[in-house]
Amino acid sequence: MKNQKKYRTDIVNTVVGEDTSVKGMIHSQRSIRIEGTFEGEINSQGEVYIGQNSKVKASLFGKHITVAGEVIGNIEAVKSLHILKTGKVFGDIAGDQLNIEEGGIYKGKVNMDIISSKNAYEGEFQLKTS
């Protein structure tokens, strides 16, 4: 099948595929990729990738978070949050580094100082243009 997407299982451990809808909590020690619809809470010790056609209504926690789809909810990114040009985030964010590509949408409050009141960071904000 030519159109079937391949995911490297050594990088992405959990995938919620397109045309899939999930409600609940996902807790993982590894990376998570959401391509469908998700509602609830995602907590990953690895990377979290929100695919371009996905709709997520959840609280997100992860090391590196990339948003190419739509997220409604608060995001806590320990290392970095990257909103791609197709990404939309509506909610408060906390983290070490925030990158928003030109065309990406973000609406909410930003706290780049503290993550979960456990670690203090001096974050940086970058607006990336193509």
C-alpha cells in the first residue's frame, strides 16, 4: 500500500490513527502520536506529536510537543513546544522553549518560568518565519 503511513516504533510507541476517536487518559514512558480525535489527558515522558488533521481536547504533558493539528487545552512541555504552520492551540502553555511557525495559531497564557513547580527554567520565545 503506497499511501499507508509508516511509523518508526523506536521513535513513536503509541499511535491513535486517523478515523479513530478516543476518550480517556494516556500515560506513557515513550512517545505518542495522535492522528485522530482525542479527548482527555495525555502524559508522556517522551515526545507528543499532534497530527495535522487531528482534533485534541485535552491536557498535554510531554518532553517535546509538536502541534500540527488543533489542541484545545493546557500544554506543559518540559523541553519544547513547537506549533507548526497548520497548528492551532487554544489554552495555557508552560515550558522551556516555544516555537510558533508563521501561520500557526496560539491563544492563551504563556508561562515560561516554571514546569509543574518542580523545575525552574528560564525559557525563550521564538517566532519562526519561513
